[in-house]
Amino acid sequence: MDTGHSSIQLLTRVYFIYLLFPIYINTLHDVSEAVSLADRVILIENGKIALDIKITLPRPRIRDAGFAHFEQVILDRVLTPDHRAEARSAASLYDI
């Protein structure tokens, strides 16, 4: 049974798609791919944002010195854990 609300539901759906289209969430596990595709890279560690970097390279992205810079910044953060967080968690393990 049609209640007459299908056109409103369609308009609402189109409106929300229009609003949410710019917010594209993609989970990448390859740094080069992230720099190639993303406008922003967010690294989450232990449920907290550890790195939030805007990729300001022009499109189409080419693998030049700027590309390598962003890869290096991200890799440095990925490969260098936050020692303060490790120290806090190690200290809490032995707190009595």
C-alpha cells in the first residue's frame, strides 16, 4: 500500500546523499595508495587520532619529491610508535 510518502523519502535520500557525498571514508593500509587517493590521511592508534595530515598535492598525483615527503611523514609516524602512550600503558600494568 502506497502512503504517498515515497516521493518525500526519495527527496530525503537524495538530499542526504548530496550532503554525505563529500565525506568519503576509505580505509587504506598502503601509504602510497593513501597519498595517491586521499585529500586527508588520518592515523588512528588505540582509538585516538595519532596523525591528521592534509595531502596538498595537485591532481593528478605524480610520484615526485612532494609525494615522497608525504609518504615519509606518514611512514615515520607509523613506524615510530608514541612512546608516551607505551610508557603510560606499561606503568598502568604494574600499578597496584
